[in-house]
Amino acid sequence: MPIDRDEVLHIARLARVGLSEEDVHRFQEQLSQILDYFQVLQELDTSEVPPTSHVLPLQNVMRDDEPGASLPSQEVLANAPQREGDFFKVRAVFEE
């Protein structure tokens, strides 16, 4: 399905992209090829293919284990470079 020069310029204007004459010619060929591929896909019989929302199977990204007991605060803070009481002491990020 050939695409003409005016259609390429229209698409470029919608995308707010400036094109040289060489670009217009190159994109005219490339967009025509893309539409030809879609035409081939339109000819495929997909009546037996079930509709899907994703092309790949989804997997649960949540952990399946239960949360365990936390470490004691003294053990957590043992390697802290600086601490203040039971907290990590860090450099101030915001100015007062």
C-alpha cells in the first residue's frame, strides 16, 4: 500500500518533525513497507486464536512468602557509620 509524499508530510507535521526531501523519500518507502506488512497480517486467519490482553503470560511479581521477624535494632545498627540513639544518623538533605 504505497503512501504518498503529502501523507508523509502530514505525519511529520503532526509529530512536529522537520524533514528534508531525502527524509521524505526515505520515510515514504519505509512507511509503505510497514503498511504492506500489515496487509499481509490482515490476510491471516485468526478465527481460532483466543483474544488476549498480553502477548506474554503474566507472572505474579509479589513474594509468596510471609514476612518474618525483624532483626534486633542493636544488630542492625552495629555497622552504622553514625547513629543517634536507635536511629541511623545521616547528613541533612533539606536546608532549614
